[in-house]
Amino acid sequence: GNDILHDAGMYLLIFSLAIPFVTVRSLSASMLRCSGNLLLPSALEIVVCVLDVIFNYFFIFPTHQVILFGLAVTVPGFGLGVAGAALGSVVSLVIVGLIMFVYCAVGSEYLKLDREGSWRPEAETVKTAVKISTPIAAENFIMQSAAVYITRLIAPLGNISLAANSFAVTAEAFCYMPAYGIGEASMTLVGQSLGAKRNDLAKRFAWVTVAIGFVGMIVMSSFMYMLAPAIFNFLTPDNAVAQLGILVLRIVVFVEPLFGVSIIVSASLRGAGDTLIPGILNIVSMWGVRVPLSLFLVGRMGLRGIWIAMSVELAVRGILMMARLLFGKWDKVIKEVS
């Protein structure tokens, strides 16, 4: 217990020091995508992953020998363990964050800094930015608070449940990550269409991307269900952890298409400046469905109950977002805040 707390605290401390760079990276990536450049930030996100693996390898493990083509090769390392994992992630995020910022400042046709015009913030611009971003910030804080609370419910179930939950969350990401990519594209297309005063085009883009995402998530979910044993055999050698992880992962795959819909619709609405109502819907879904249902089921079904609660909540979230897209006046919101 104390070892876990020490390592977890060290990881959090090191990562916290990099938050300014993480913020710059996130904002730079968003600006590039909104300007129509989807390729560069996506490519750099891949670079982050590659650098993360490389730096983690050198920071986590001590200097050791590996056999390469029959030859013993000495590989240098710092042997920092969990702290090394945090440092590896931080270094990769800092490097890519700086690259993105520099490109925005000097390389982007639409975003680069020049000496023409005034740099003084305009009240209306600041007001619009605050009005759009505040609901997103509040939503993220409240949603993460719920996730922390649910982790607290899982902790008493023991190390096997904790490990299975962690690996299942990691494996699930392979399924829904394409939805985030489609969502980023949808947000850009919707925002640019509304900026051009083509509300009809914005709606078509939103619905087309939702349809593509829904079909794509059905395919991904099918593969995830079939490949779950292979994925967990790769992630962990512990059979008990693997079997429990496979069980809970196969519970959630049935609602992944609706989860993908919620991701894409939320991104589309953000492209229209509609952040308050979707944020409220997400919070209501998380705290009104997942948390109470998790409390009810965890004592009866253990980790399986937590994932059943999550599955129900993700389905509800997808339905709520579809209702907002279908019946809401989201394409008018950007006019109200601009």
C-alpha cells in the first residue's frame, strides 16, 4: 500500500510539473485542427506515442545487456522505475508540445504570428472564449471527479480487480479512439461551415460523421470482442487478471457504437460553440446513472457490476447526445456567443 502510494504520488508530481507544456500542446493541436490542418497534429500525436515508448524504456530500466543478432549489446538506462515512466511521458509531451507551438507561431498560414495589427485582447473575443470554454473545463473536472470516485469503489475489490480494470480500460481505448479522430474532423468541418454561414452544410457534416462513426464502431467492437483474449494475453501474464479483464471488456463492447456516437456528436456540437448543454448532459449521465448504478452493483457483482453500470451509462449518454443533435438548436449557438 505505501509503495503504491509513494510511486503514484511521485508519478503525479512529475507529470504535474509538465502541465503547462501539456496545455500548450493541447491548445496548439486544437488551433491547427480548427484551421483545417488535421494531418500535422495527428502525425505528431503518433510521434508522442513513439517517443513515449523510447524514453520510457531508457528511463525505467537500468543499464542492461540485450542480445541483438547474436551479439550482446549494452543498453544504457537510468533505472528510475515508475518515476522514469513519468519522466519519459513528460519529455515526449514537452518535445511535441514545443514543436506544435513553434509551427503555429511561424509555420501555419492562418495562425502564424506577425507584427501587423494590435495584440490587445478585445473584450468580445475574451467573452466568447470564456463562454465557450468554461462549460468544457467544468465538465472535464466533474467527469474526472466521477472517474476518481468509481476507482475508489473498485480499490476494495483487490489487486486482481484493479489490474483487470486498468488493462480493460487500456484495451477499450483501441476500440473508441477512431471515434475521437472522426470527432475532431467533425468539429473542424462543422465550425468552418457555420463560419461560412452554411448551417445546412454543418448539419450534413455532423450527421455524416456520426453515421460513419457508428458503423466504424460496430466493426471495431466486433473485432474487440473476438480479439479480447489475445489482447489480454499480450497485456498480462496473470491468468486471473486476464480472465476478469476479458469478461468486463466483452460487456462494454456492445455499447461502444453509442459511446462513439456520443464522442462524435459532442465534438460536432463544440464546433458549433454548443458546450453548455452537452456538458450538462454528460454530467447528468455520469453522476445520475453511472455513479449510483455502480454503488448499487459493486457490492453484488464486483468489477462486473462496475462495467455493467458503465455500459448502461454510455448507452444513455449516446442517446442524450443524439437527442441534442436531432432536436437542439445547436447550429444557432455560435451566433449567440459571437
